[in-house]
Amino acid sequence: MHILRPRFRMDEQHALEFAAARGFGVVVAADEQGPRASHVPFVLKTDDRGTLAQFHLTARNPLIALADGTRRFLLIVAGADAYVSNDWYESADNVSTWLYEAVHLGGIAYARELDQNRAHGDALLAASEARLEKEPWRLSAMQPSKREAMLASIRVVDIVVDQVEGQSKLNQHKPDADHVAIADQLAHAPDTAAQCLAVKMRALRPHLTYGALSSDKQERSRHPPASRPADSDG
């Protein structure tokens, strides 16, 4: 990952916690034909090898053959992102950019034996169901023959994580007035990703006063000026 500025960097523990909370990402590896990728739910675990990013793929996925204990995999875990218009800032001479959070986990990948599929399924379900406000659903509730057929159709892969890179680009380098202006704009955006980033921005500087957008800024957001080049740092 290209770290833009040290102030955007997540420390390793924060990055792992962020990845675990998200629980979904894109796994990438390359063979002779180039990169291959799959979108996967995953869980983070630990054993005597260290931190593991564990996920599953269908048995015919070409990534399975690449998880041979020698090849490196990359798991990309993206959080919320949002576009920031140049005319939202209070100060002059800013440019458009994107705010976002993301973590990259890299390491050697190993395919697990089929008899370990059930333990992975139970762990993945437990982590996923815990995010919902309901009684957790478990694999034991599934009709046994269907459950076993489903488990037999997947392969579980561990990435032994030896590289953790995280980035949280939330305008940390901007002055307070700009920080408030952008957080307020994002808080009133129609999409939930922008609203999520607004909450995180406000948490970074809780001592500042945030509030509703002024009618002037609402008008400016509806009728932006001619665009300038987008910020190239991310």
C-alpha cells in the first residue's frame, strides 16, 4: 500500500481490528497469466504461526492451486469511502479528493485439509452473526446432508500474515475549520459511507462544534463551480 503521509497510517493493532470488524475483502494472487482475485468473507485467527486471515473459496477456484505454502497472497479490506468536493472547504486553494479507510494484509497462503472446513464454517458464521441483533444462526441448524455437501464443495485457505498496512485518510492534515466543514458535508450526504466517515472525522476532533449546513453551503453543494484537477495523493 502506498502510505500517503505518516499521519494517515494505522498502527498494526488498529489495522487488524479494523480488518476483523469488516470481515470482507478481496484476496489477490498471481500466476503465470497474471493477477487473480476473489471477494471473500474472512476471519482473523491466531496460532503458533501468528495472525491468520482465514477464508474459503469454491473448490474449483484457481486461487486454490496457488495457496501452496510458497506463494504470497494479498487480502485487501476496504472500509467506507467518499468524494470530497473542492468547494466544500472553508479555506482557499484546496483540491478535490477521496477520503477512505483500507487495510492490506499480506503473507504466504496455505490450503487447509477438507476435514477442517466445518471448524472454519462455524468460526465464520459466529463472527458474521455476531454483527446482527438476533439469535445467531448456526451450521448445526442445517439439514445434515445439505450441510456436508456444502462443506465438501469449498476449500479453506490461511494467509499467514507477515505484512500489515493500514490507512485512514480523514483529512487529518487540514485545519479545524476545514475539518468541520467537510465532516458536516459528509454527515448530510445521501449515502451511508459518507455519513460513516463523518462520524469518524467528528470523533477525531470531538472538541469542535459541528452542526447543520448553512443555506449557503447547501446551495454551493447543489451548484458546484467548474471542477479542478482531483487530488492525486490517493
